Amino acid sequence: MVYISEIRPNDNISEIFLCKAKNSLKTKAGKTYYSLILQDRTGMIDAKVWDLNPGIEHFEAMDYIQITGIALTYQGSIQLNVHRLRKARDGEFDPSDYIPCSRFDIKQMYAELLTYTQSVRDPHLAALLKHFFEEDPAFKRSFVEHSAAKSIHHGFMGGLLEHTLSVTKMCDFFAESYPYLNRDLLISAAVCHDIGKTRELSSFPSNEYTDEGQLVGHIVIGAEMVSRAADDIAGFPKELKNELVHCILAHHGRYEYGSPKLPALAEAVALNLADNADARLETMREFLDSQEGKSGWLGYNKVFESNIRASSKQAEK
């Protein structure tokens, strides 16, 4: 199997991919064509079907499709020009080849995350974390399988877990370095800050925004999940619940980034810094990985609003 990450310009491709998206569009001359997003476990690639000839059989988004075409370069990115296409038949493909997954062991990451949840001493926060991460098998299964985003960063199975663990580790460092921080509150907020993504995004292979995700968003969904869980715990202090919910509502840091509230607690500031740091560094890693084999200046990246250059360490890979 030739994976998307291995495709190079001018490669002739005859392979099966998952069709993540299909749009029927028209050229300026009025000719209909298909614009596709194809996926395997290494990533996604843009594809075009310019000639809707008899060799292009009927298919829909989320079908596994056998395509024949050539890889070209368009605006600095690789794009597939598809000449023939059909739906793949049962037995011709293994679905696990088409679901991007964390490069880290999911069971080990979850076990490590539990060491942080179980280190929280406040009995009310400890009970809340235990409710989600130990006592609710459906939530646990969804949490470990979900991505942290559709595409920008950690957009793969296990991505939500990987991102949450990284943010929690950074928050633990902050709590140790700045003892005035409430460690129990900060760790609890770090572990729970993105749990709303289990309902904002659908499961793989779709990994698309749900209606609830589009209308409400993971920040508010997560705040509601935590608030309801706290209300079910006898004696959970109202002030502590409000502080935890505030950290979740403020973790994007700015209104224009989707936060309903700006950070008003030191713990909310620390969570925002950790969340932003991990998201941006993972975005950079994924961009550099997509430029494998290249060195020096790699071109403009809209996320960082900068022309990115590989350092000497990345160039050695």
C-alpha cells in the first residue's frame, strides 16, 4: 500500500483511500467536476476528478474508493488528478489503514493520565475525575478514541488523549514551579478542559462536527458536563465548581478564539498557556512532518502567519 505521506509529485497512483469529502463543482466554463478529500492513516490529500467519464463510477463521501491517477503540485501542495474511480469492495481494504492514530501507545497514555487524576487530593474534585475517567466506560471509550480537532492539531484517533496528557503535564510543572497555584484545581481543569470534544466531533472514520458541536461548541459542552457531574456529588462546594467551570470556559484565552470568558483566575491563565503551547507545538510538528525531505525555508504557514524554516535538527531527519 502506498500511503498519502509517501506520495510525491509525478507519482502514478493506483490505490484505495477513504473519501472524507466529495463536492460537485463547476469550472468557469460550466463543466462539472468533483473536488475530493482523501484520507488514510497518515493524513489527507486533495484530489480532483476533472473528467466525469464512464470510468468514474458512482460513490459518496465516506466510501472507500479505488482511484487511479497522477500526483501533481498545486500552490505548493500535492494534489491527485484522478482518471478512474470505483467503490472498493469488501475484503479489498483494512479499515485500520485509513484511521490516523497517535504515534504513542493509547493504553500507556491513559494509564499515565490516571496517575494525575488519582493524585488530586481534594475529595470533591477527585470524585468528579473518578466519575468520568474510571466509572463511566462509555465516556472512557469515547475519550480515548476521539481526536482533539478535525484538522488543525491532534486530528487523529487518540489525539484528544495525547493533547490532554501533554496539557496536564505542563500544568503539573506550572503548579510545582508556582506554588501559589491551586494544583488540585489546575490538574482537574487540565484533564477536563476538552472533554466536550467527545460530543463536538463524531467518531472515526467520520471525525466531523456534530450538530451539537456546531451549535454549542466543545467549551460550553464541557463546562456543562462538568457542572452537572459536580451537582451529582454530595457537598460539592459551589465556589469550587464555579472555579473549575471558569477554567474550562476561559481555556482558549480570548473571545476571538472562542472563549466565552477571559481568564480571571491564575489557574485559568496557566491552563490557557499550556493548552496553547501544546496545540501550537503539535501544529508545528505536523507541518514539519508533512515537509519530510525538505530543508531550509518551507514556505508560508497560515496558522503561524510566517514563512517557516526547518532548524538544523529537523533538517537532519
